[in-house]
Amino acid sequence: MKLSKYVACICEGGAEKTIIELLLDSNSLIFSYDDLLEGEILRCRKARDFETQYLRKYFNEKVTVLRILDSRRERFA
């Protein structure tokens, strides 16, 4: 999977965030903290809030959005 220059990694909860942080700290992912929007893992439950807070900025390239969750029924609306 090829990611764009900008990566938005959105975690549903604390457990998911901790796992992603551990993987980032051990360089086990194909992206790093430097690639993340705002340089951090994001916690955002609503798509509208994410769009308003992060995607209304100017980016000269596409943004890859990775949403990490443990529920199949969770809706990002």
C-alpha cells in the first residue's frame, strides 16, 4: 500500500491509540510520526468534525486517511 505524503491516522479509542503508538515507536509501520497530520494520532469520532478541523487546510498532495477501530458497526458519519 502506497501512502500519500500526509497521513491522518484516526483511532477510535485509547487501546487502538496505544497499539499504534507502540508500532510507530518501534518503526513497525510504513509511516512515521513525521508523516502524521499535526504529528500525532488523531481521536475523532465524527467525520464532519474531522473534515472541519483537519481537511479544510490547504494540502499540495492527497491525504491518506487510516481509521483504526475495533467495532464493525461503528459509523464515521
